Amino acid sequence: MGKLHSFISSSHKEFIERQHIFFVATAPLSKNGRVNLSPKGLDCFKVLEDNKVGYMDLISSGNETSAHTRENGRITFMFCSFDEKPLILRLYGKGKAVLNNSEEWEKYSSHFKIYPSTRQLIIADIDLVQTSCGFGVPEYEFKTDRDIHFKWADAKGENGLIEYINQKNLVSLDGLPTDLSFKK
């Protein structure tokens, strides 16, 4: 059943690379704050080192991950197999947003496909890897990635995306500032 690991092994990395979807979870320190859980796709997740991962994050309707990691760093990623061999893999660690005007952007951005609507990179140092059976996860077949986001972003244009970020991505649902609030 469940096993704990101190680093991302080559078999973990291979499993991650085969998945079409992953989930990212964060939470504020406030006991009344909202836990955020978001699905992600588009082959945007990368294992950068044995204990470091990241994903390319697109502009969307909220920016909870940035607000929560800015406040406390806590982040969990979950991958689960939807094919014939069940497995759940979780990565626990401390994350942060990396913005396109930073030195770290230069260090990490080459690992990802960057789009005009890329908002930030989320980079995390992983301190615990957990695998478990996944016996209760149903089997599904991947059909295709959606292109709706890219059509939406193209229609907004560069100025429209900036306006959207300023309206929807500077503060979390609980009023915490995101890293974009401080972008120079």
C-alpha cells in the first residue's frame, strides 16, 4: 500500500511524465481560510531535480496558489493513474511563484513552454514523496487537451490580459495578496 520516499525517483518521474492531469493544493494559515485544490494539464509540470519541481501557470480566474505560497509556502501535488495500473503519487513541499521579471525566471523558464498568457511559474522544493495504491480511482481514457484558454487569451490580447490579471489575480478569495500584487 502506501510508501514514503525522501526524493523523486526515476520511476516517480516517469510516472509523472505519463500523466495528462495533476492537482495542486494549498491553504492559508487562517483556520477559516479556504483550502484550494486546482486541476492542471497541458504538459506543464516538470521534475527539475530529485527534490525540485515546477509548473507553468496560465492566467485564470483566481490565483490562490500564489497567495498561499507567498504566505506560508505549503504545497501538495497529486498525480493519479487513470489507466489499467493504479497508482497515486503525492509530492509535499514548499513552493513559490516565480515571475517573469525575476532572476529565477531566467533560471527556470527554459524548462517550460511559455505562452503569452503564462502568468507565473510555480517552483517547489519537495521534502516528502508518497505513493499509494489508487485502487479506488476509476479508469479513464485521455481524449485531447482543450484549446479554450488559448482562444480566450488571444481574444483578450495583451492589454486585456493585463486588465484581467489586475481585476482577478492580485488577491486571494480570503484577501491575501498574490505575488503579482508586488510585480514591478
